[in-house]
Amino acid sequence: MTQVIMGGCDGENTWRLKDYVARGGYEALRKVLSGMTPDQVITEVKTSALRGRGGAGFPTGLKWTFMPKNYVGDKYVVCNSDEGEPGTFKDRDILRYNPHALIEGMIIAAFAMGATRGYNYIHGEIWSVYERCEEAIEEARSAGFLGNNILGSSFSFNLYNHHGYGAYICGEETALLESIEGKKGQPRYKPPFPATYGLYGKPTTINNTETFASVPWIIQHGGQAFLEIGRPNNGGSKMFSVSGHVNKPGNYEVPMGTPFATLLEMAGGMRDGRAIKAVIPGGSSMPVLPGHIMMQTDMDYDSIAKAGSMLGSGAVIVMDDTTCMVGMLERLAWFYHEESCGQCTPCREGTGWLYRIIHRIEHGQGRMEDLDLLLSLSDNIQGRTICALGDAAAMPVRSFVNHFRAEFEHHITHKRCLVGSAHSEKAA
Amino acid sequence: MALLNIEVDGQTTQVESGRTVMDAARQLGIKIPHFCYHRKLSIAANCRMCLVQVEKAPKPLPACATPAAEGMKVSTHSEYAVNAQKAVMEFLLVNHPLDCPICDQGGECKLQDMSVGYGGGASRFKEEKRVVANKDLGPLIATDMTRCILCTRCVRFGQEIAGIMELGVGGRGEHSEILAFVDQTVDSEISGNAIDLCPVGALTSKPFRYSARSWELTQHDSIGAHDGLGSNVVVQVKQNTKVMRVLPNNNDDVNECWLSDRDRFSYEGLNSADRLTTPLIKENGQWVEATWVEALQIVADAFNKIKDVQGADALGALVSPNSTLEELYLAQKLLRDLGSHHIDHRVRQSDFSLDAVQTNIPWLGLPVAQWPELKSCLIIGSSLRAEQPLLAVRLREAVRNGAQINLINPFVDDLAMPVAHQLVGTPSQLPGLLAEVLQAVAALQNVTVSAALQPLMSHAPSAVAQGIAESLVNNSSCALFLGCLAQHHEAYGTLYAVTVELARILKAPFGVLGEAANSVGAVLAGAVPHRGPLGTHNAPGLDAQAMLSSPRKAYLVMGLEPELDCANPAAALAALKGADFVVALSAFRGQTPNWASVILPVAPFTETAGTFISMEGRVQSFKGAVAPQGQARPAWKVLRVLGNLLELQGYDFESVDDIRAELSHDLKALTKNSLGNELAAAPALKVRASLGTIERIGEVPVYQTDALVRRSPSLQASRLGSTVEVQINSALASRLNLKCGQNVRVRQGQGVAHLVLRVNDAVPDGSARVPVGHPLTAQLNDANGVVSLEGAS
Ligand SMILES: Cc1cc2nc3c(=O)[nH]c(=O)nc-3n(C[C@H](O)[C@H](O)[C@H](O)COP(=O)(O)O)c2cc1C
Ligand code: SF4
Ligand code: SF4
Ligand code: FES
């Protein structure tokens, strides 16, 4: 099984430059600099059907073509290592165990788009990872992979790490840019998109850590080879952060299109052999799906979309039959309520409203009309906000209420939890 | 620019590319509900009230932020759009208090208006509402922060229009709130505009608070009376008797939708307890109330007697440049008909050398609306934000469009915008500094400076002077302006002459920043000694300074507080007190009993009809908004009756229209033809070395421009109004062994002022900023002289 990103990384001692080079690292960069044109690089990435690993799954090669070609002045590439989506913990492992894959990917991306400077925006609470990235960049600089006239070519590129401050919203790409600029992390209205008006008003492309880290492999082995690992329109392998009621939670890099059932098996199956109740397949912002549907679904963008959710960031949250869906949704709603930047009305006012209703239901004060109100409010938030956090707050609510309505109704009529007995059983 | 075809609600129009759906709708007269959008501010797109349906778009889009595209079809009132708008309205109201009955915004609240159209009947919100603590933003702006809908208009106003971000959004999500910086108030000279911008009752006028409901007020168009811009205002009146509030009237050629705090809050002075409501005369050394007939007869008799005994030459008049055209015209007519040309409104000026060589009326030189198109400008001697708050706003726009601002000033000024070059020196150095720029410009353009100015060309240009010269030469659309500090300068004629030469070489417009509401109108009306109305030249009379240094036997003083408004208060008081007879026409009692013989209560601008001609030559007439208080009468009526009592011919005016008609049947054309900044010849130059230390930099504080502003308690309580200090730099402070914050005695001539010392390295060595026009410095004399400083406990 080909692992594009973590192949050959099996522990603490794989992150140094020498280890990376031993795995064939920076060969892709050499290949690029010894004769490829920027357009050829972009064509390879397009062929690979690599899609953004940050959540939206936007085709990466296509995104790179949005950067203006004959622009006079600085252009930027920015890596989104903010990784704040609940359930997601893959990017920090890439930074921890294979940082040079990211660095090499960013250099190649910069070459392809004519960028002169890059920033790697790292999640606020992971200090040691930040320090490691600093060391890795220093190694790359010393070895001539970063800086002026890289490997003797006419191409120059500088890369910097930027340590965030721990706000989920700073993972939204334009809030991230504001944050790098030293401002309050608040999303910008788009258009203009970052490719026209990005960091410091300059053309900028933002990609996720895993997206960039996939690029060296694509260049080295060709876009077609990458595509063939996965499925048409869903190229490559992908890291899934499996958490919840499984025996071996962790990151698993598998080919796109791997059946969920296989992934669950790799993660050691359900804890205590309990029945699977529900799965959020793509990070907390994505709709939840009942377990039986997931068991029939493959792990790629298109299959999950068909099943009614999204692959998102690849965080797979598995819930067994002891899970109270009302309590679960209350916790999620609290998160989005807390993390809303507060800029736009539907999200600022709506997330708090949603949370308060769900909180009431969870605490035995629900009213039957609350359920339709929740759905209506979700409709009124989704698609009406400046950034996708509004959608992220609404989608879980709608899916939880739709798929598990009976459980919500039980809470309202009996003023207690449907799975309460299961809870106490577990406690005993 | 490419034009795009776009259809809104079935109507088609064309907009330039880069314009938004909102622009297209506005062009078609289609109203889209909105809160955060404001045509003068950047787009925030945060309220989401303007959501509309766009064909083929998968979701409703905000009209204010969606760029128009070719062939776009928009529905602003379809069911789909209205549902989206209603949903936003519901979200806006969930945490909004239902305190409309006690809210000052009631009746003029965008949220209230729109909730009538878009709000639901009963709320689906059953949770607890959020409460946000109020903030103390100073004496001008009251807050009810629970009402805030976080549209950030007030924040963007600070960043973009006022140039200082005094308000920001603190916190996040539902905890977001509008805040000033820790322990700071909102202190900008145009802060009150945030009140107008706030679509709800979160920011309201503190002086106006709870004093009236908006629907009780009648509206009266008028003109701002405190600077040369001629801001269009609405005076709001309760029960036809009391001015309750002044708001801007939109005029994109003048003040746009903005108003300076000075013009907005000065109205408080109209209702001051210091208002004169009855004529006062002196009987046996005591002031007693009198009838108009008695008082005016005393004046007429006194003037006649002095004229008969001493000759008309013994009569003089000092008049306020904030008086109306009609008042100024009648005042000079009266003086001239009595046989005297000693009349002047330029009471702060000290150099009148231009009078001999200037035939036309000095003006701004470039219409205000064209300022934002400047690519470079040089402003000489101006604390611009205090003198011309809204011209500074225009310049900020020019800077956003890429303009370079250059300054020559007696201190480093903070314009709240990027300044390319600032050339700073003590007052006596300013002509030399300006001459350096002239020299550098001449060199760059390869022309020789006229022989008359050669005596000034002694220094090689400094790097900064060179920078200014390059900025002017390299930007064809540049202009030069002389501010109030220049106009009050003891070598104003010299500064002016150098500016004329610079403008000639650069082929650039140049002008003067009119100090008062009617600085241009006063010259046109003939309220100057060297030029009668219509430009007739008589044997020149005495100017404002000469009238005091060669005192007259009788004076007419109109609208002035000479102890504060004259360039040399000590000299002014001495002359007035030494005169046989002084008649004061004043709205306020103030110090008039100390120097007047008869005090006549006259109406301020809100209580009379009249005309101001702005510094750009805009003729703007207005009507009274309320009847004069008590026995006060419009000054033009008082002067007319006085003319009759003096048995002069031609004082039978029925209205201000009659007075204007006598001056000209086409005042606009007359004004247009009379404006001109060129000189017939070079004036006598003043070239001199330092005055000696410590040179006084005498600037008029922003809220000390005139009697009315001085009587607005809120303006006086604001930080700008309440900060009165002497400023020197740290080098001088250490030589004098003085510390920042300590009390000092400032001495000048016989006078002493007790002030707090602020050490500020923006002030050049060897000089001290000591404000003029302020009661605390009224004991001092020449605004341009030297002072000494000593520590005081
Ligand atoms: C609220 C919010 C949080 C986000 N957080 C992250 C994040 O932590 N990491 C990330 O890569 N993308 C995140 N995104 C998505 C980014 O905005 C952006 O789409 C992504 O970085 C693009 O990279 P990609 O094309 O490689 O996926 C977030 C989006 C939203 C709306
Ligand atoms: S959707 Fe929420 S997080 Fe995004 S900009 Fe609006 S308020 Fe901020
Ligand atoms: S205070 Fe008023 S203007 Fe400022 S954000 Fe709140 S509602 Fe908008
Ligand atoms: S007016 Fe368009 S979003 Fe506020």
C-alpha cells in the first residue's frame, strides 16, 4: 500500500533532513529545478487529481492557476497548519515526523506559482512542533533548499514559520492571513480571493499541510501514478485521523476509496465490541452519518458526498451505542458558539441561539417546537455568512436532528436521555 | 473603464466594472435594506441585511459586497431574497433590547424602521438576552452598548475618515463589543459623525440625550458658522423656540455627510446662561437694562458727538468674520457713511503688507471637492485638524488615492494620515524654510526666482526642503495652501509672496484656508480698510492692528470677544478701555461690561437670516431657525436702525434680501469675479533673524475659535477642549530646568499665564506653543512675540 506522505516514517527519528534525503527527499525539487517549467509542475498536480486536504477538497492544481502570472512584486504561498477542526490531528504528525515533505512541497508550489515568500502558520498550542519546524527550515536553508538561488538555480524562495495563538477561526484562510499580518483573526469577505488580494494585499495561495506534503511525491512519481493510488477525481492516499470509540485511535494513511469498514478494522475495530451508532467522517463541521450507512461507504470525496456528508479534513469520529446524540451535539454547538469570530450576524447570533436551545433540551427543558426551530435556524445560518464557520455550525445540527430525531424527542418528552441506561451500564 | 450591463428587479442599468450590486441598485433608485454598508466607508459585509437573490448563485449574496458582473440578474425583493433578509433581521433582534420607548434613536433608527418591514410579530427567541456594559467615550458620545449590532461603521469611520482608530471590536463571537482603548475616550475633532453613522441607538449624542424625541423637532437648513468650509447643516428646533441639535446636511461638494464636532456641538452655547437678552447701558457707573430706543439713541448721540468734535477719523469698527455678509456690509456702510474707513474683521492678523498689493479677494484657490484628486500639496502654517477638520478628511482621501502631503509648520503636526515631508522651524524661521523650497523648486525647474524675492534666498535647501520640492515638481496636480498660522504670522506678506512665486513656477493653484465662516464674504462686503464693497478703493483706513496701536476715540465692536479674539489681547483691551465710547453688538455678556459703553444683544446665526461666503467662494444664504432670545435682535436690524438714527441715507432695508440686492443682484457672479489670489506687485518683505528666545507659537485651540464655541460645555469638557498647556521641547525644558506636567508661569509683557507644561519634541527648540484665544492666556499680548517661562508651584 503506497503511502504518499508518511511512507518510510515510522517513529521519532525520521524527521531530520538526512533521514528525509535518505527516503529520496528533495529529489522532486531537483527534478523541478533541472528543467521543468512552472506550467509543467502545475499540469502534473492537475493530472494527480490532488484535492485540498484542509476541508473543502478543492482541486489543488486548478487553484494554483488562479495566481496571476505576470504580476510585478511579491507573491506568497501560505501553509495552513492551524489544524483546529475537532477530531483532526494529522497535520501535526506531518510536521512532527516529516516536516521536510511540507517544506519541499511548498518550495515546489512557490516555483510553480512564482512566489518569493512563504509562511507556515502553525496551530497555537503545539509549541514543540513549532520548534521542530524551525529546526527543519534551518536545515533546509543551510543545505541550500531555501534562500536565494536555490540549488544554484535562478529561483529564490524564503520560508518562515508563524506560530498562531490558538483560535479555531484562524484556520479559515483569510482569517489566517489577517493573523499573519498581526491583526485580529477575522475572515475577509470574498471576493476578492487571496489569489488576487491575499497576504499584505499580494497574490497568495493557501493550502493545507497535507496538500503541500503530497506534492513532492506527485512530482517525483508523476501525477498519473498519484491518481492511480486512489480513484478518478480522488487521487492519492490520504491521512485519516480516527478517534472515538475504537480500539486504536490514530492517524491512518490509506488510498482514497478505501472502504470505511477497512479503516475501522485498521483502527482496531469498535471498543469493547460495541455496536457502531454514528460516524462524523470529515471533522466536526461535517454532517454526522448513522453507522450502518458508513459501513457501506468508501473513504473518498465523492463516495462520502453521495452518502450525505463530506470528507472534510479526514477526521473520522466514531461513536458507539453509548453515545447520547443530544449531549454530543450540545458539545459541538458550544464549540462553534465559542469559536465564532462574531463578525457576521447569522453566525454571531445564531450559534449562541442554537447552543442555548440544545442545552435546554439536554437539560430536560426542551419543547417539541425546538426541533423545527433548530432546523430553521440552521437554514438561516448556512450559506448566509462571511466564512464557512456558519455552515460548519449548521451542518452538524441539521444532520443530528434529522438522523436522530427520535432521540431528541425522547429527551424532550421524558426529560432524560434515551441512552441513559447504556451510560449507567458502562459506568457499572 | 468597461461598463457592465446588469439587471436589478427587472430594470437594467450599466455600472463600471468594480462596482457592486448595491451600487447598481442605488443607481436605479432601488432600496436594499442594509446596516453596515455606507457609501463613504469600506465594505465590511458583516450585517448580512442586504442579502439578495442573484440568478445562478447557489445562495443569497450580500449586495454591498458582490461585484456586478456582465449580464447579472438580481432580485432584491423576491420571496427568496426577502426570506433571507427576514432571517437576518430575526438574528439582529434576538439580542437587541426592546427599549425603543426610551431610546434616543427612536424615530430615526434603521433597525426600528426595518423591523417594521422585516421583523416577525412575535419572537421565536426564548432565551436570555445579552447585556453589554456601556463605555465612557467622553462628553460628546453616549453609549448604550447592548443595542449595538456590531456593524463596525464606527470603527471604520475612525480608521478611514478620522484617521485614528479610536474604537475597535474587542472580544469574539457573542462577546464582541465596541471598545475604545483602555481608559481612553473618543477624542477626534470629528468624533460626532460616529453618532450619525451608528444605525441603532448604541452611540447617541450625549449633550442631546433624553432632551427631545426626534419627531418633535422641526428642521431648518443652515450653514456651519465656525470655519471657512460652509458646512451644510440642519438645525433642529423644539417647540419653535430652542435649538436642540445640529446635524450635517449632505452636500458632496462641501462637507459630504460629515460635520466637525465644532459645528455639531457649538449649539449648546446658543442656550448659554451668558446670553444677552436685553440692551444694557451705564447709569452712574452701573449697568442697567434699557430699551432699544434708549440704548440706540445713546449710541447715535455718542457717535455723532465724537464725529463732530474729533472727526470721523476717530471712529473705528472691529467685526467678527463669523458675522453674516449682510451684517458686515451694513457695519462698513455705516462707518463709511460716517466718513471712516477704519473697519476690519482680520482681528488675529498682524501683518497687513498685502493690503497694498492685493486687489482681489483671497480664497481657497481650489474647490474643496477637487482636493481628493491632488497628488501632492504643500500646506504652510496650519494646524489643519483644528483649523479645518473636514479639509483634513478630504486630504486623507487624497492620500488614499496616492497623494503626498507636505507641511511647513512651527511644530511637527499629527494629521492622522501619512505625511511625506514636514519642514519644521520656529515661527521666525518659517519664511526662510519656505524660501528653501522655492529655491529647490526653481533649481529643479531651471528657472530663476524673481528679483524681489532674492533677499530671502540665503540658505541652501535642506534635504527635507528638497524632498518637498521634488514632491511638488513630480506631481503635476499639486497645490499650495496657507493656513491660519501663516495668516496670523508677523511675516504673512512674505510667506504669501513666496507662495505666489512657487505657484507661478509650478503652475499650481494656491490659496488660503479661510479661518472663519465668512472670511471671504467679509472682504466682499467691504469689512476691510483698503477695499470697499464691490472692490472700490478708498483712501485706506486703519487695519485691525493699527486701530489698536493708534487708538480711536470710539469703536463699534460686533460679534467679538476682543480680549480673546484679537492678535494682541492686551493692546485691544487697552485701546477699548481708553476710548471715549464703545458699542458692543454681542450675543453674549462675557467681558463686554469691562470695555463697552453700551451693550446691544444681537442674534447668533441661528436666530437671523443671512449669508456666508465660504472659503471656496460658495455663496450660501440661510434663514433663522428660531426667533431671537429675549430682546436680542439680528445685528442687521440694529445697524439699520442705527443708520436711521444717525440720519444717514439709504437705510430702509426690509430684509436681508434688500441688503444683498444693494450689494449685488448677482452675488454668485460678483463673488466668482472677485476671487483672486494673485498680487499686483511684491509686498514689502520681512526678513529677519530670530525674534530671540522663547518665540511664542500662538495657535487658536480647536474649541476657542469664537464666542459661541467657547460656550459649549460639552466641547469644553472634551479632551481637545479641556487640554490647555504650554509645550516646549525637552532640550529647552532641561535648559530651563522644567519638568513635563509641572505648573509654569508664562510671561509676556505685563501679562502672566498659569499653565501646565507639556514637554513635546514636536516643538522646535527656542519656541513654545502657547495657545491664543483662551481665557487662561488672555493676559498675554502678541500672539507672535516672545515669552519667558518659569516654574510655579
Ligand atoms: C472555520 C474554518 C476553519 C478552518 N480550519 C482549517 C484548518 O485548521 N486547516 C486547514 O487546512 N484548513 C482549514 N480551513 C479551510 C481553509 O479555509 C482553506 O480552505 C484551506 O486551508 C485550503 O487548503 P486546501 O485547498 O489545501 O484544503 C478552515 C475553514 C474554516 C471555514
Ligand atoms: S461565519 Fe462566523 S466565524 Fe465566519 S466570519 Fe461570520 S461570524 Fe466570523
Ligand atoms: S456602536 Fe453603532 S456603529 Fe458601532 S458597531 Fe455598534 S451598531 Fe455599529
Ligand atoms: S449591508 Fe451588506 S452585509 Fe451589511
